[in-house]
Amino acid sequence: MITGKNYIGNSLSSKGNKTFTTFNPLLNSENQTIFNEASDEEINEAVQLASEAFNKFRMISGKEKAIFLNAIADEILALDDALIQVYCSETGLSEGRAKGERGRTVFQLRIFADLVAEGSWVNATIDTAIPERTPLPKADLRKMLIPLGPVVVFGASNFPLAYSTAGGDTAAALAAGCPVIVKSHPMHAGTGELVSFAIIKAAKKTGMPNGVFSNLNSSGIEVGVALVNHPQVKAVGFTGSIKGGRALLDLAAKRDEPIPVFAEMGSINPVIILPQALKNRQESLAKTYAGSITLGTGQFCTNPGLIIGIKGENLQHFIQNIGREIVKIHPSVMLHPNIHNAYKKNKNTLISQSDIEIVSEYEGELRMHHAQQVITTVEGKTFLENPTLHQEVFGPFSLVVQCDDAKQLKKIISQLEGQLTGTIIAEQTEISVYSDIIAALQLRVGRIIYNGVPTGVEVCPSMVHGGPYPSSTDSRFTAVGVDSINRWVRPFSFQNWPNQLLPDELKNDNPLHIVRSIDGRRTKEKI
Amino acid sequence: MITGKNYIGNSLSSKGNKTFTTFNPLLNSENQTIFNEASDEEINEAVQLASEAFNKFRMISGKEKAIFLNAIADEILALDDALIQVYCSETGLSEGRAKGERGRTVFQLRIFADLVAEGSWVNATIDTAIPERTPLPKADLRKMLIPLGPVVVFGASNFPLAYSTAGGDTAAALAAGCPVIVKSHPMHAGTGELVSFAIIKAAKKTGMPNGVFSNLNSSGIEVGVALVNHPQVKAVGFTGSIKGGRALLDLAAKRDEPIPVFAEMGSINPVIILPQALKNRQESLAKTYAGSITLGTGQFCTNPGLIIGIKGENLQHFIQNIGREIVKIHPSVMLHPNIHNAYKKNKNTLISQSDIEIVSEYEGELRMHHAQQVITTVEGKTFLENPTLHQEVFGPFSLVVQCDDAKQLKKIISQLEGQLTGTIIAEQTEISVYSDIIAALQLRVGRIIYNGVPTGVEVCPSMVHGGPYPSSTDSRFTAVGVDSINRWVRPFSFQNWPNQLLPDELKNDNPLHIVRSIDGRRTKEKI
């Protein structure tokens, strides 16, 4: 069923000469399908088709887009076991995780379908005319959100379904009315092709224009670079490393017409454990955090890579306990040998820094491509002085920082780079004492958690997944939840526009029955 | 009353050695005050103060911010004639225009005051916990908009009040909770200092932290460059040329931590006159457009610099008429000799292109620094082939393009650079015939106008002032209207956060009585 070809709109295509395969880390062997990397010609065809499709797709009603999005969800489910098997064979992840992630992907498609079927998300705002106003009459002005144009989505290595081909970025862009060109992630190109098959099938079934979706294979950087530089591409979504995200941001910034790049990048997700909580709960915290650090082999962007406390007996006990707990957990396989090699390299770089102490590392036998989990610790002063220690080690790794006092803790927080999340572990009684530390943490993160773990990103309207640079390239937007649609739209204003020519969202009689703001009042009323 | 010094927070300061003066274009002479350009030390002091002020200012309630914004408006009005006189002496603009612009400035401050006093703008979104959910319990998540940090605002040459020191950018940033550092425009540094005096007086009266506002003088690019590069600056607002805006965007993109630059830049604001309208109304249109082109000596960013029609007798009559009408209007003075020189240079560059025909130019005697209004015309084919003809000539200038047919007209629209506005002049009967042209125009602009003129930018919620690049650097935001506050904020999420520690906007009992979204329902109810 998997051909190894690209989808250029509705057509399978393999004009390029460069090929590659995916890898099964559990079997330590290459998977069979040979994938054809997209050629320059295919890239241009895909963007050209997307650009033409945009002229039709942007005019399609919310209800029709909802039918399309729900059909994608249905077709993904219809792939059934074939999808789960390919997913597992390309990632080493379990069937349970595959099904869970498929559930999240389908859920995301359906909530965006609901959003656009209902229709009020366009934020229709109407100021009616005041012809008799002096000295100048007031014009009738009506505003709504409209799509930007073709969007390029880069598949994420760690979420082959939920943040790749038909993941959050794609669902949000299609919901907004933007055609999508996916640069498929080379590590799960087969999963990507199967999901693309589902999307194309859904697009055909629901009468969407050819070019509303394309899927391009690539094993290197060339396809991505060509896409970001293409004049007809209007925005980019990316989930991955800081290096990769920054490279795309820099490319986009240098274009004749700069375009927005929404990159969700690295984060070490600092966790601050305050003294009373440490005293009362260090044992259970050690167990909980050993679990959070090793969840999904530490391959989540919200993995807690940094735990900070104030020096003392309780912190010592916590460190010993989390060290003991983490090695009790059975090691698991990483997504790909490249990712495992990067983990080993980054872990070793960190461990080799001066004054870093290894608390514990898994010492049993490790199966091929399985990650050795490690807990390390360092003094606050050393951490402050060495920015290498602030860098993400993508995998089941965490660094516990022992601060001299609250003042040093605050200094560390104030000097941290931007993060997706920050966590405060505290007893209620001690929070007011450390309010300035909490305030400082807020400035560095997009989401703050009380007495929990940062892993587990709920898909709901009040989620913020994003944060100050370098956790994301634009802290003004979230990558998770329905508000992520705002990345792919712009406001547009009609002045004195004839009623029958207005989009339905702005017509006098409100045929879509959406909530609108009319002269400052939110209402579903007609004008 | 004007000292020529910088405001570093609440203190007047003049540590630098570089000085400059402003110029009265009507009198053709330098004004008396000698201004001290801000030194590197002063720049650092201002940003450091802003950064410290941010820690307090971001916690201040909406009601208190409203009192501050209204106090700024009051203090600006209290400057009375002193402000109007300096304004006129630094711009050559009339007293009527000065008062009109002051009114707009005060109005903007007050609508932002109303917005933050009411408080619902933070878009509070709450998803309550579902502890019994399986397989995993759902956390309590609460989201709202929070300020980005210190913002740098560049004063605009053509709006010394409404888009400068206490203009739209500053009002929106202060309303959001961001301290502002203004890089004062050198052509109206006196106006800038007076308004800064009003802001500082208001800040002191209402107990705002020192550093919530600073005003830095500069005659060259150094101060602006240093500000945009400063690590503690978190966003930039600019109104001016494409060259200037792009330079700032490029600087900001190269920072270790890239920051958003919201630059509202050039636009030629295409006006399409469809054949029936041309036939029925060419005489009155010629009169109306001669007025729009020369309004404010053509120094508005929405000035109609490009008029497009389909070749024929009616278009010929229109061209002759607008040529006749424009020279009937008495020439007026430009803001500054530099702007007048740029006008002459850009106009001559355009006129010197092949196959450009001058329809009419004012031929009476011109007083010093007064602009000669000019109407030119060109064939559609020539326009398509020569991108120089697409460039803005800032001043009372317009180019009428004569297309062979509707197909060529559509091609011209499709190839146009991004614009703030586009205008369709039509009879209702002919609109459906040209629907593809209208659709193409929509893709190139931020606001589309029916049977009107693009000049006159209403300050209201449904206004979009911004558009695809290069009319602005980020089409996802507007620079005019209360929604412009969204440029300076980011969403922030609290997970399982203790109620008493939440900001008032997100507390269970909704003490601010704002509209919130709770589990998908918009309500003012408590939880």
C-alpha cells in the first residue's frame, strides 16, 4: 500500500533520483519501502497547485471544511491496523502509544471541524455607518479573519501523527482555509504517506480542490529550504530542534517577502521544588518525576530536564530517591538511531562539564537503541556560570540544581532562556514567601503548573503550548488547541461593501447564525 | 518649556554630545531649541528602567492603567496652545490639522482606557478540571493575555501626535502593560518632548513606576539600532518607509532572541474604476480623487497613488478631468525639506521611466517646500513590465494605469505588492462581471473600500490598518483600533493554580466582572 512516492495534490509522483528508507529501531533494520525525495520540479508543482487551490479553498464554507476535516479523521481511522503497524515499525513506539496518538490526531481534526462548522471563530466585527456624523460621516466597516495562503508544515520526529502529516498544524491550517504542503519527516515517511493517502481520499470524497494538500518526501534539508523560500508559500509550521527552527526562521526573514514561521522548539521545562514541599513530599515527588522524565523515553517537548531546589538534607534525599527511582524503570527504545546518538552525545557533553555529578544512571544491559536514563546534579553557582548546562538533552535525562538560597534560585530563573513550561511544587503556606520567584518564572514560560508534571499537554482552548524564545519563535501564538488557528489568518476589513457581496459571516441577516460584535455588542442578531 | 533633553524615565537627561534642531518649513528656518541626542549610556538607562518598571507595571490593574491613560489625555489637552504652536512650527501643518490630530490622539488614549478598565480584552478562557476523567484526569487550565515586556516605539514623520510619542502604538502598549521607550522623530522633537512631559506628569500623578515611559532624541539611526538590538527590549512599533521598517525587521530577526517588529510601511493603495462607474461618474470621481490625492499634501499612508481603469474614451475623459482638477488645488507645504526633496526625487525617478506621460502638474509659482502635485499615466503593459512604477511616491502624486482589458487588469492586481488598502469604484450591476478582479485585490490588501476613497482611517474595532508585506511587516495585526493591543501581548496558561494566587481575571468569583469563556461558554458568571 505504501509506494514511497510524493503526493503532488491528488497525484502520486516520483520524479527525483534521491531515495531513502525508514528504520525500525526495535529490529535494528531498515524498513522495506524505498522513498523518493521530492525534486525541485515536484516542489514547484505542489506549491503552484496549492496556490491555485487557495483561490477556491478560501471561499469554501466552514461547514464544507468541517466535512473535509471529519472525513480526514474517518479515513485515518479506516487505515486501521495498517497505520498502527507502520507507525510502530518506524518509531519503536508501542501500539498503545500509536493508538493514543491516533486518538489525539482524530480528536484535533474533529475539534477544528466543530470550530469552523459553528463559524464564530472568524471574529466578525461590525461597525455600522453613521452617515449624519459631523464633521465627517462614518463609513460602514466590517472585519473578519481570512486565511493567509499556502502553509508549509514540517513533520515532527516525536509525534508521527499528532504533530505531523495531519497533526495540529495541518488541521489548524486547513480549518483556516489554507492549503497545506507537508514536508514529511524522513524517519516516518511511511506513516506520513498513509496519512496523506487518507487526506487525499477525504479531499476527493468531499470535493476539495486539487492541491489543497501535498506531501513531499525528503531526507535532507533541501526540500524544506526550497519550500520556505518559495514566493507563493505564506507561512510555516515546524516542531523540532532549536537549530532547525532557527534556520527556518532565518530563511523566512531573508525572503523578499518575509513570512511568519511558527516553530515550537526546545525546552528544559524547569521544575522548582520549594522547601516545605521537599520536606513533606520528596519521596512521592521522586517517584512521580522519575516517571515524567522517562515517559515516552523522554522524547516529549515538555520533558522536565531541570529540577531546582534549595540545598539541604531534604534536597539530598530527593536526589538520592529520584536517582533510585529512575533506574528502576525499564529502559525503552528511542525513535531512531540518529536520535539515540544525539541523546548520547548531548548527555555526554553535559556530563563532561566541570562540577557535574552523576547521581545515577541505568547500569543494566541496554538493548539496541534503548536510552540509558540519567539523573545528574550541580551547584547553583556552576549552573549560573555555564550556559551549556541550560541546553536541552532530548531523552530521559534531568539535571537537579542545588541552590545556595532563594536569592540564587531567583537569579537562575531570571537568567533562564524562554521555556514552554515552568512548574512550582509547593505547599500553599510557602507560596507567598517565594512570590518573586514565581513572578520571575512567569516571564520565562508559556504555561505554569502547580504541583504537577509538565508532561501531558491537554488539547483545550485554555492551553498555551508555546513560550518566549527559544521555546518557540513567536510567543504570541499557541501550537496546541483551537486558538492555534490564529497563526494562519489575518484580519480583513470591508468598507461600505455591498451587502450581497460580503462573505456570509458579515452579511446583514447573519445567515450563518454566528456570534458577532456589532457596534461593540456581542450578538447573533441581524442588522 | 522645551529643554531639548531626553526623558530617561521621570528624569530629564542630556549626557550626549550630538545635537540637532527641528525645522519650520513654512518659515524656511530652524527652530530655536537645541536637542541632545541620547547617548549609549542613556539608552541603557532607559531600557534598564523600563525593564524594572515592567515587573511592577504588568501587575497593575486595568482600572489603574485606565486612570493613567486618561491622565495622559488630560495632560496633553492641558498643554493647550503651546503644543499646537510647536506642532505647527515643526511640520508646516495647519492649526486645524494639529487640533484634529490631537483629538484623535486623545480619543485613542481614552478608548484604550475604556478597554482595559472594562477588562474582558484579556480573553480569559477557563477549562475546569475533570478529576474523574479516564484514562487520565483533566487538569484545571486558565488562560489570559499578558504583556510582552518593554516596547520601543518609533515616532512617525507624518503623524507627530497620533502615531508618535503618545500615539496609537504607545497607547496600545501601555494599555497592554508594556513600558514604552519612544525613539522620538527628529523632525518634531519639540512636539515629542511636550507630549513626553504630559506622559511623565500623568505617570507621576497616577503613581506609575519610574521607567514606564522614556523619550529618546535622535537625529540619525544609531539610537534606533541600539534600542532594537537591546536584549531587554521585547517588541518594536514603527510607522514609516519600507526601507526603514525592513532595516528594523532585519535587525530584530538577527538578534539572539528575535523579537516582533510591527512596521506599518508604504502603500500605493490601488483604486480600480470599473467601466460603468467611469462612464456614469468620471467627472465627480475626478474631483473627489484630486481631493484625496492632495489631502495633507499627499502625506498619508493611505494616499491613492495608483488608479487603474480599462482603456477607452471614458478613462481618457477621467484622466483629463483629474488632471484639470488637481492643478486647481492650491499647493501646500510638506513636513520637512528632506521629505520635499524625497518627493521631488521619487517623482522624477518615476516620470523619467519610459512611456510615462505627465497628464498635468501644477505650474503656478511654488512657495518654498510646497509640493507640486502631479498626475501621470501609463499603459498597462508598461506598468506590468516595470516594477519601479509600483513604488510609492510619498506626496500629492498619482499614476493612472490604462489597461487593455479586464484580463490585463487582473494580471496587474495579481502582481501588485501588498497594500494597506484597495478600492473598487463600480456600479452594482457590473460587480459580478469583475468578481475575479475583486477576489484578486482582496489577496493583496488589508482593507477593501467600495465607492469611496482610501484616505480617512476610522479608529474603530472593525478597522484593519495593515496588510500583506510590504505594506506592513505582519499582516496578522492591525495598527489602528483597539485590536492593535494584540501586538504587545501573549497568551499565558495556569495549570491547577491555587485560586487566591491567580490574577483577578481568572479567579473563581470573577471579581472584575469580565466576560470569560468557561468550558466553552461565554459568561460573566462565577465558577
